Amino acid sequence: MEALFISTGVVALAEIGDKTQLLAFILAARYKRPWPIILAIFIATLVNHGLAGAIGAWVPALLDPEILRWVLGVSFLAMAVWILIPDKIDDAEASRTRFGVFGTTLVTFFLAEMGDKTQIATVALAAKYQEFWWVVIGTTLGMMLANAPAVLFGERIARRLPTQLVHRIAACIFAVLGVLALLGGAQSLGF
């Protein structure tokens, strides 16, 4: 259950102000049909994070545990820094329209999530916890907690969220996970 809670919390915080959340705002403003957008975001995230989780579950079989500990530690520290860099989205990413609202959101969101912070975090969390389903469920839930309200309430939420504070909290969580991994401590956390 720890994998579920950590994955949900970290990804929900990391997604605030992320380019995929910005994409959710843009799609909601453009199409004004929240439910197909939310469903497409859910499916795109589930598939994307399922693939990322599979890679993360596979990595420990390839690496010596000591090397994996260092890779995870550095990865989590890198995520802490990356989260503090604001994302931007270009109009080309949000302009695909020939597939309708659902199809456009599905394709655009899936592609925008490729190589994104939350996808990389899913790989690292799956490698750390070795609990594929809990990590994928958690990261998908975290994405939905951040993006569904963005689609439903749009600008009203965006103006009130202290994005920098949320990013700092997420960065701190990633940094703590990274330091714990590098120190090899916290056996109770699964390192």
C-alpha cells in the first residue's frame, strides 16, 4: 500500500503546472466537453504509465542491487530538480483535431506524457517498490487528481493554486527518496 500512497501523492504534486496539466487546461477550454477529455486522459495515462511501470519493474532484473540503488537515488534527485523547472506547452501539441475530442485528447495526452516527469517518476517508483500494479494505479490516480479538476474547473483552480509551493513540496519528497536511496538506509521503505 505504501507504493500506492507514495506514487499517488508524488505524481499528483508533480503534475501541478506540468505540461500535461497545461494541455488538459487547453483541451478543456477548446472543446468544452469535460467527460470525453477526462476519459481520454485516464486511458492515455493508464497505458503510458503501464508501459513505464513495466520498464521500471524490469530494470531491477538487469542491474546489480547496489547499482540500482545509485541509479534510483540519482534519478529521484534529478526529478527533484526537474520538478522545479516550469513547463510550457506549444500550440502544436494541443492542435490535433481530426480525431474528435476523445481521440485528440487520447493521442495528444499520450504523446505529451512520453518522457515527461511523471512518466520517468513512474519508471523509478516501479523499480524502487517492485509493486507494478500499486505504482501504476497510484501514478494514474495522481494524474487524475491533478488533471480532472483542471478539466472541470479550469482557470478558476489555476489562479488559486500556489504552483511554486506545490512544486517545492514535490521536489522535497523526491529529494528525500533520493537521499534515502543513496544512503542505503530506510529498510522499511524498501531500499
